[in-house]
Amino acid sequence: MPIYEYKCESCGSISEYFQKSTDDDIETCKICNTSGKMKRLISSSGFRLKGSGWYETDFKKNINNHEKKADTKSNKNI
């Protein structure tokens, strides 16, 4: 679920909310409880790919290992 930032035009506070993209915009500030003065901000998002399998070199290693295993199995059958 994405995190959206809203700025209250009354008190100037910026708050983050977890929302579905189909949810309605937040209307009430959780700091000053003013209604109808929240503005959704556009901010940069970032993510980080962790673990193996995300890089081209990881896939090449896996392919080579599978080819070597297949070669050794076919040689045993001869």
C-alpha cells in the first residue's frame, strides 16, 4: 500500500498516510483537526532491491549451474 503525504494549509504540518490508490483524499488534519484544508503532496519514492535474483549476474550464475548439472547428468547416462 502506498504512503501519501499531505500538508495542512491551516497549521502547515506534513503527515504521512497509508492509503490505497482508490481511497478518497484525507480531509482532516490529525494535528490541528481542521477539516477540508489538506493538500496531497507529490514526493519522490524510492525502493531497494534486496537479496539475490535481482541482478543480471545472479541469473547468469543460476543458468550456468543448471547447465553444468544437466551436463553431468547426461554424461552419467552414457
